[in-house]
Amino acid sequence: MEVATAISLLTINLIVLSVVIILMIIAAIVLIVKLNKIATNVQQTTAHVANVTAWLSPVKVFGELAKALRSFKKR
């Protein structure tokens, strides 16, 4: 094999590997952005569930019901 052929093949190999590495970095960035969006949605959902759970606690429900009945009796 001649030196020029070896240099050409190594250059092609370097270009292909560089493109593959760049594509892998781009794929990792896209994956991280999507995971960040999913994590944000999970945090929002957890906050909403916590708010609903607080409102559906028996103490809160009966307290609000008693308050409504007291305000209804005063009329």
C-alpha cells in the first residue's frame, strides 16, 4: 500500500468518525432537552396532585362543609 493511499484512507476515516461524534453529541443534547421537559411536566403534575390531595383531605372537606353550613344557617 502506498503512503498516499494510507493517508487518504485515514483522512476519510477521520472525517467519518468526526461526523459520527458530532451526531452523537447532538443526539445527547436533544435527549437531555426532552428529559428536562419530561422532568418539568412531572414536577408540575406532582404539584397539582399535592394541591388536590390537600383539598381532598377529610379534615379540609368537613371543615369547608361545616363552614358552608354555618354561613347558610346565619342567613
